[in-house]
Amino acid sequence: MVVMILERVPPSLRGDLTRWLLELRAGVFVGTLKPVVRRKLWERVCSGMNGGAGILVHAARNEQGFEIEFWGATDRWIVDRDGLRLVQVPKAK
């Protein structure tokens, strides 16, 4: 299973992704891809964001059962806590 969440990306990039994944709502894509296809598609997405941001979540052989990758200026980031990868959100001011 693959999930991609894109923010502030060109509509053409979102349209291109619909060839591979289902767009559940604006900027949220889900589907099943082989690892090689997933990697190439993520590279293509990252190179076409034009100042946008994205999150990729995919299955992995680890304790959590998934990996998370970020690209661009998101307001969240990954923190490793004793082998568990957690998402950190900045505190509200």
C-alpha cells in the first residue's frame, strides 16, 4: 500500500498521479505499487512539485510496518524515538 499526500503542487502533477493512484480527495493519493515503480514515481513527483510539499507512506519490513518520507516545506517532520519513527508537529503559538 502506498499513500501520497501533496500540498501546493501544480494541478498537472496531481493529474499525472491519477494514472497510477486513486485520488481520494484533493492531494491525497492511495494505491499499490511495486517498490521500483514507487521510487521512480516519488522521484518524478519530488522534481515536479515547484515549491510544494509531499509525504510518502509505504509498507516496510520494520517494527511499525511502514516508512514515511517528506519532501519540500511541510509543517511536520520525522523524529526517531528509540527506533520508532514519529511525526512531530510544531507547537501552536
